[in-house]
Amino acid sequence: MSDVAVKASYAFLEPLGLTGRGGTTERVLAVLREAIIGFELAPGEDIDKSALCERLGVSRFPVSEALARLQGEGLVEILPQRGTRVSRIRLAEVRQSMFIRRALEAQAVRSLALDHDDRLLPTLERNLRYQEAAAEAGDRRGFHLLDLEFHLTLLDALGFARVKAAVEAARANLDRVRRLLSSPRHIALTLVDHQAIVTALRSGDADAAASAMEAHLDSVITELVAFAAENPTLFEDL
């Protein structure tokens, strides 16, 4: 069997089976989103819908619906008469998403440094201990989830639902980038950044908290631009 045929079999995906939480379309969506974010389906790669249906054990309808929703998220492109492929990463969109996050999350920690619930710091400190353990164990996926939890904890503590929704919408476009940069070095630097944010919150220093958050998010763009220069085939607009 050729390499192309092996790839088209999607052996890295688990068949969905007849049971599971959520509707079939939602389950297909979750599986494909994770495969794209985790780079099992690479940027620019064509998607074989028939092979996906066969591997997942589902009809074409939920696969088509899931791909349509992934197109809305900017993760796939549906090309009339040509098929579907995984979208390459668009640096311009990543920059816009990070701009939104930087503005809102820096202001969030600035506000929280001056006024926060007594449960916030213990929650963040517990999260940092888990981050340290994940970093030491080389658990990249576990660290990624704890990283998300760290930022969500801050937004939940702020208590502004519309701000949280805006940040989460921006973050959706950054998930692949976060996985792409999840090297041991990046994880170590992220942990240091998170510790600096918590230190500023603990001392009630609003300016230091905002500066620490801005530096944390700026470093992602700096590292991504360097990575893109070395791996141009993954990106759309270099």
C-alpha cells in the first residue's frame, strides 16, 4: 500500500462506535478539530471524506456538517468542485486574535490586582503546581490544558461574560499555534510568565500584572514569526 493510501485510511483516528456522549455530528466535529489542532491533519492537506466516513463508521452527513462548521472556524477550506483541505495558518488572523487577547487580558489582570475574590490566588497557585508537574513530566497536552485553565480562571474571576466570550472567540484561532509552539523551551517560558502574573496579583501591583500579561502574549507572536520563517509551508500569508 502506498504512503498516500496509508494516510487516507486515517488510522490515527478511533472509530466512533454506536455509543458516546453528544450527537454524531458533535462527536465527528470534536475528533476532526482535535486532529487538526494536533497536526495529525496537517495544514494544506486534502481531506478524503469517504475515507473519513469509513474510518469513523458514520454516514457522509455528519462528516459534511462537521467540515462545514470547521470551515466557519477557519480550520478547513471547502473548495467547490475540488474538495476539502485543512487550512494553512494565517499569520494576519493570528496577529488580530492576539491583539484582542492582549488588550482584554492585560486589563483583566490589572483589575484583578486591585480587587479579587479570596479564592483566586489559591486556585492559581494550585494550577501553577500542576503546570510545574506537567512540565517536568514532559506532558505537553496536559500543560496545554492547564495553560487554558489558568487564563480561564482569570476571566471567570473578572466576572464579565462578554469579555470572556470575546477572548474565547479569539483563542479559538490560536489553538493550532499553541500546539505548534509547545516545545519544552516554550513550556518553561510560559510557566515563568504565569508565575510572574501571579506574583504581581499577589502583591496588588496592577501595572506589573498588566505588563507581565502583555509580555507573555507578545512572546507567542515573536516565537511564531520565527517558526513561520523556518516552516513556510504551514502558513498562508508569509
